Amino acid sequence: MTQASTHYDVIIIGSGAGGGTLTFRLAASGKKILLLERGDYLRREAENWSTKAVNQDGRYNTKEVWRDKRGEALHPHTNYFVGGNTKFYGAALFRFRSEDFGEVAHHGGLSPAWPISYDELEPYYSQAETLYSVHGNRGEDPTEPHASSPYPYAAVSHEPRIQQLSDDLAALGCKPFHVPLGVKLDEKNPRKSPCIRCATCDGHPCLVNAKSDTQICAIEPALECSNVTLLTNAYVEKLATSSSGREITTVRVKRHGELEIYTANVVVVACGAINSAALLLRSASSKHPRGLGNGSDIVGRHYMGHVNSVMMAISKCPNPTVFQKTLGINDFYFGSKEWQHPMGHISFVGKLDADTLRAGAPTIAPGWTLDLMARHSLDFWLTSEDLPDPENRVSLDRDGQIVLSYQPNNEEGHSRLIAKLKDLLKGSTRCSVHGHECHQGLFSRNLYAAQRIPLAGVAHQNGTIRFGDDPKTSVLDRNCCSHEVSNLYVVDGSFFPSSAAVNPALTIMANALRVGDHILERLS
Ligand SMILES: Cc1cc2nc3c(=O)[nH]c(=O)nc-3n(C[C@H](O)[C@H](O)[C@H](O)COP(=O)(O)OP(=O)(O)OC[C@H]3O[C@@H](n4cnc5c(N)ncnc54)[C@H](O)[C@@H]3O)c2cc1C
Ligand code: SF4
């Protein structure tokens, strides 16, 4: 065992959207910061952009095996690298709607209110959009909340097929909008643009470091400050407390097979919603018999990950789009004239190709091959809100391995969203060659390689260590500090009391900046 030679002001565990962004916020303070990351730097190599390597071979997925509630093996679609899952994300950087912070009645039940309002997070959303170079156009999305600043960069333009779809949808009375995206693309100066607008963005690392991921935007700048240290391959096993149980005294790290011990005034957990819950549960002790800070028995419960579908709309006309993820539809986010409950959000995944399809084995349209389908498909991504159910939870088995129990809920809105998309596509008329006959049908497809285990798609994991004002119903207070352990914070997607229906990363980043300000105040 190696004793720590130094003590830190703050230890941050996990370098993804939450932990990496918090490290950036704290770096300039001069405080001694230690960032612990279980993974390594992601190697830059040709396979970064190979759909076969990434989607079929799962080259970068963790090889860890979890269990579902029946004890069946679960091969999670998640990644352990510096920058966390932002190395692979599609960089669609949405603000939650202001209504998402209040209580919302869904068909399947109530989505609970957050302890903070949208207005409290708004300044941090603006800061996060600047830090992550978000491109977008304010005023297009009919559900977008008010913002104190314009997007730092104008929206990424649609390619012709997507522009045609946007025009079709507008003619049908919808308000399609440009998805806010974190890519360092300079369309006015392509020769100098870091981003080359390729087809392997969503789900892939960026080989040319032009995606606004947390390593590039937050961790690399933070590491320029001599007070910030990053240790890779540093797996945090356990957090131990003083005899009172009121504060964390040591952070136990497994690194290259050795146990290392670190200490800090403040310890921030940011391992992703599933691993953070697992870490607190692993850290059970006589003072915290159900897990660290878990007197309420809430740690690990209320797991959410959205109701997500990938839908391929096949038409006779090819879809030669390279960078497809530019268009979104939120017209049905809160419901429709016929149905008063929220349905969700429609946008795109990166352009699917035959290799990616092979990994998910979709229903093959009669008379088509996978390659032909991929060349003719518009590949939609549909997200609806799932509700926090205490029985949907992360727990540990007798060997300490992660068990993820999940029963989907609130699915009616999602089915109606799919039906809405089908109607819209049937109604689209702009194909001059095939007219209404151009659209052949909509096929559902599980994007994840482990198609028979859809639970493995944990990309949008959140909610397992919720924040709130009541210690009986939440683990963290409104500053994301444990109600029970005075120097423990959590800043990844765990803190969400509800999941909303747009992508989670910008909210995690904005909240990390907010909590960062609170920690700085505390340390000063
Ligand atoms: C393919 C894909 C596409 C996505 N697209 C989008 C998108 O377009 N828009 C969007 O908003 N979101 C998207 N997401 C989701 C987004 O990436 C996550 O919401 C976000 O990264 C979560 O941030 P986090 O801080 O909670 O966790 P993570 O980013 O997962 O970071 C957690 C970090 O903790 C480390 N860690 C875990 N356990 C330990 C431990 N015990 N000790 C030390 N370190 C540990 C992990 O290695 C990891 O680096 C996507 C995700 C995926 C996988
Ligand atoms: S070059 Fe641009 S589009 Fe391609 S992966 Fe990088 S950021 Fe994404």
C-alpha cells in the first residue's frame, strides 16, 4: 500500500461531462485538485472512425459484465476513458426546457420538480455553451427556454436531403430547428476548420480532436494549471469516513494493481450515474450500513435512461447526407392538440451504414439489402421521458458486481411520438421523382450491438443519487452535497430527479459549473 504523499483541496472522481467540467471550473482557483480517472487516454488511431471497429467489434466498450434483475449478463454500452462518454457522444447540447424543472403530468405518472429552477441554472447553461463551443440558432425551437446570450456560433447547416426534409416538415406546419451541436466546425473557412464534417461523429471518438468533448474543452485547459493533477488508470474502490461518519477521510484507489490512498477536504464523485451509485454502495460501513450517505435508502434508486428508439425511414430516393444530426423536431415535446401529455423529442443519429446496421440486425425491408437500406434511410432518434421508479435501480450482487434492474415506463407517449413521425413522413410531398410513393416505410432498430439486451444502452443514464431539499426523499442537497456526509458531492448525471426528454450532457456540464462556484465559495 502506498500512502499519499500529499493532501488535496478537492479530489474529483471521474473525468466525464460532470467531473471534467468541474475540474475546469476549479482549476483557475489555485486550489490543489486531483482528478482520478479509471480509464486511460483514448488512443488516436484509424479505428476511431471505423464503424466496424466501433459498432460491430465494440472496440472501446468496457469489457465489464453487469447483471440485470434476473441475473442475466449485461454488456453495457459505455466507455471508460479520459473525457468519459463525451468522447463518444453526438455532441447534441440541449438545455432542458424550463417546464422540465417543475412537476409535469405525464400519461404514465408525475415527473417530479427539481429543487432549483431553470432560472438558477440559466447563467451556467450559457457558460457551458461557451466552454463547449455550441453552434445553434436561438428562436427556432418552439419549446426552447429563454437564454441570456446567443449561441456562441451559428447553427451547423443542413445538407440538401435534410434541408428538403426541414422544408417538408415546415410545409406540414411543424417547426423543425437546427440541433445545437458542439463541433468545432467553421463552414465559412473549410480549409482551416478543425472539424471536417465526417459521418463518424455520433458514437465515435473524433480522430482530429474537433468534437467538443470534455477532454478537449475542459480537461486539457485545466491541466495547464500546475495545481491540477490527473491520474489515469486510477479506479476508486471505496470512500472511507471518520469514526463519526460525517466526513470522508480517505479515497482508496486501485492503480496498476496497487492500492493507493488519497485525502482531501472535499471529495466529488462523478463516475456516471451507474458507477457513482455503485461506488457509494461499495463504501458501506458501520456508520453507513446501506452505503455511503444512504440513510434514506435512495442511492441507486430511480435509475432513468430515457425511452429511446432509432427509426429508419426508407425512401426510394437515396440519402447521401454525411453529417446527418443537424435537424430536430420538438413540436410534440409537451403533447399535441389531440393528446395533452408529453411525447418527446425527435432528431437524428449519425448516418447509419451497413456495418453499423449489421451490429444491430434490424428488420430487413423486403427486397432490400442492409447496404441499400443504409443508403436510402433517414435515421431518426426519438427520445421520451422515463419516470423515476424506486424499483428501477442500481445495486450490487454478492461479488460486488453491478446489477441494473429496470422496467420501462411511460411508454405510451413514445408510441404516439413514433406514430406522429410516421404521419409526418407520409405527408411529405417534396420528392419530384416519386411523389408520395417515395417513402417506403419506417423500421425500428436497436442501435446497440447487444440488441437482445436493450438495457445495455445506458448512454443517457441518470437519476440514481437525486438531489432535493428533503433528506428523506433525496441523497444530495440543492448544491449536490450529501445530506449526511459534509464533504461529499456528486456532479454527474446521478443528481437528476427527472430525466426530461432531450439529451442530458449540457445540463450535467452546466450543473457542474454551478456546483463548482459553490465549492469555491466553501473553500474560500
Ligand atoms: C454513443 C453516445 C452518444 C451520446 N450522445 C449524446 C448527445 O448527443 N448529447 C448528449 O447530451 N449526451 C449524449 N450522450 C450522453 C453523454 O455522453 C452523457 O450524458 C455524459 O457523458 C454523462 O456525463 P457523466 O459525467 O455523468 O458521466 P461520464 O461522462 O460517463 O463520465 C464518468 C467517468 O467516470 C469514470 N469512472 C467510472 N467509475 C470510476 C471509478 N470507480 N473510479 C474512477 N473513475 C471512474 C469513467 O471512466 C468516466 O470517464 C451520449 C452517450 C453515448 C455513449
Ligand atoms: S471531424 Fe467533426 S464531424 Fe467528424 S468526428 Fe470530428 S467533430 Fe465530429
